Amino acid sequence: MKVLVVGSGGREHALAWKLLQSDRIQEVICVPGNGGTATLSRCRNLGLTVDDFEGIGRFSTVNNIGLIVVGPEAPLAAGITDYLHAQGLTVFGPTQAGAQIEASKAWAKALMEEAQVPTAEAAVFTQAKAAIEYVTERGAPIVIKADGLAAGKGVTVATTVSEAIEAIEAALGGAFGAAGQQIVIEECLMGQEASVLAITDGKTIRPLLPAQDHKRIGEGDTGANTGGMGAYAPAPIVTTDLMERIEREILQPTLTALQERGIDYRGVLYAGLMITPAGDPKVIEFNCRLGDPETQVVLPLLQTPLHEVMLACANQTLDRLPPLQWHPGAAACVVIAAPGYPGSYSKGVPIRGIAEAEAQGGLVFHAGTRLKEQQLVSDGGRVLNVSAIDQTLAAALQKAYGAINALQFEGMYFRRDIGHHALQAENL
Ligand code: AMP
Ligand code: GLY
């Protein structure tokens, strides 16, 4: 079977790599892919953009593509699945109606309320005056969110009322374009975050291993928010008991609420959770796709062939799929960023040492790279994702950091404390 993967990040490189571990997969085509997918064997890049639904549909029909996997949220929210379904193609990823769970935070909040899913208390505003009155009355800390997709930049965790007012004025003043014309203001939750990515065929839902990512740029979880600087799985904070509660109190009721709205949701439902100091799981947000970099730690641990899992979702046969098989042990991923990220950074910097890093046991996924006249160069803020698996998280981290030592990329930045929360737990 041939599979087409839509997207160009580390998540999509990990998807292509995992799919190709099965000899049932003849070829993976990435649209548009990156320098990593360009050099993976049985994989090639196709020079179309992720919003070229017609081009993707035509290529898939002509080339007999058996499965299309959509990585990022933007094409899902724009209706790529609806378009490809209409062409008779098989897609892993929800329809436009389902993708609203990520594309509109107000819509997701209303769904959670209806389903009685535990989440932060919230109110929705389109007028600055009412929003400012609300935060003044509530006080800080308080969280201001642009309703729509804002490339990870639409959330402000305000520690003072004046910071909250600034965020309200920025969003409603057009800082995020149409995505910020409506805002959600919510209670600031305390605790530890965890990501539970679940797969669903619209009828059955099953969680993958829980993961944790590290959103801040600086060590000790300080500094600006980023797309994610590293991850590990499984996240020990999500115990077996807690996972049962997450399934019962969050995943299942959310799926039921989607069904009640007539939404046929096939793909990933990603619950970004806060585990409160009392040990209760609350939803921070839902995403309609796999996490990045969570995918780069969850997929290396998956033993069940990925295309079987994805086809079971796309063809609505998940109830018949045997339980997912996982490698024992743990996985870690450290993100290598360009100097200056998440602020401005330069591109086109040569990268060397990938084969040497892989010889150390690292799995090097490319996030923002491209081939320039046969030389690999940086092409984004997050450049490489170095993952490793081993018997323990400590060993996986040691392997990943050992592999990073072999990389040469001028000014490369990475956090040296990935997995610190869980390491403390492992050492207890
Ligand atoms: P997002 O850009 O939607 O992934 O959110 C970015 C980050 O903001 C989350 O990972 C949390 O760290 C933080 N955040 C969002 N909502 C809340 C909340 N209600 N309470 C505390 N932190 C939050
Ligand atoms: N790692 C966070 C995200 O994918 O949204």
C-alpha cells in the first residue's frame, strides 16, 4: 500500500518513518515533507502545499494512495478530509466539523460543558469592555485565549490584571487576525500538564501512551512559550487509575458529545490536560491531530503497525483491532532549535553529524530542514528532534543527549532538562 502524509515537521517525519517499518508499506509520499523525509528510503517528497486539496486529491487518485494521513491542524480545519472523502479517498483525520474542537476554543468549551467534561471555568467575549470588566472582577492569574488557530501564539497566561487587559486589547485589536475576534477568558489551572492522544473511529476511542511535552524555551520551564522543546513517554504522572478516569470522564463523554452533534470523528483526539494538585484531570484544550513533539516519543514505542491502527480508524473497525502493543521502557525527545527561536532566527545554516548521532542510538527526526544542493540546511525554528528509546527514561535521555553531542549545527539551542519531572519520580 502507498500512504500520503500531509505536513512538513518532525511529527510527519516520525509518521513516515513509523509507517515504513512495515513491509506492507510500499512507499510514503510526503506533502511537502522536509530534508528528513527526502532522504528516508521508500519515501519521497511531493512539491504541493498542504492547502492544495485538489492537487493532493488528484495525485492520490491517480497513484492509488490507500491512506492519507493529515498531520497539521490547519488543513483539517480548512476541510481537507471532507474534500478527500468526496473523492472517495481514505483519510486519517477528522472532518472540518470535527476539527472545530481545536479551531474554535469557544466551540470546544461549549462541547465540554454539554458533555460535563472537567475543564477550567470560562467565558467568551467579542467586546473589549465586557472582557476587561470580567478580568478586573476575577483578578489574576487568568488566561486569555484567541478563539481560533493562532500557530501556538494565541494564549496568554496573565499574572496581573494589566497583562490580561493588554492581551484582551491585542487579540480583539487584531493581533491574531480573525482568530482573535472572539476570545475565551478562563480560570488559570495549577498542576502538571500531560498530553493524552487518543485514536478514534467515531465510535470507539482508545488512548495512546500518555506523554508530556515542555512548552517553554528555557530550562526549569521558564521563558517564552514555544511549539514544544522536548517530550517523553510514558508520563508517569498519568497512572493506570488516572488513565481510566481520563477515559471515563473526558475521552468517552467528548466522543459521545461529538456523535450527538452528528460529527463522524476519525483520527486523533488530543487532550491537553492539567493534573491538579488534588490529582484530578482537567482539560486545558483539545487538538484534532497528533502532538508535535509528542508523536516523536509515542510512535517509537508503538509495536502495532501504524497503518493498521490508522486504517481501523478511517474504516471504522477500531473495535476489532487487538489491543495496541507497546515496547517496554520509555522514550525521550530533545528538540534542537535555531539560535533566537522562538523569536527571529536565520535559516540556511548547514547541519552535519546526523549519521554519527544515529550511530549513538538516536532517532533523528527533521523538523525544519531542507536539502540545498545535497547539503542539509536549517529551514525553521525547531530544526531537529532527537529521540531515543531505552529500558528507563534516564537511559533514553542519556542516549538522546549522547546523540546530540555528535551533531554540528552552529548556535544550536536545546534544553538540557527534558524529562526532569519524571526523572524525579523514577528516582523515588
Ligand atoms: P496552547 O497554545 O493552547 O497549547 O496553550 C499554551 C499553554 O498555555 C498550555 O500548554 C498551558 O501551559 C497554558 N494554559 C492554557 N490554558 C491554561 C489554563 N486554563 N490554566 C493554566 N495554563 C493554561
Ligand atoms: N506539543 C503541543 C502540540 O502539538 O500542540
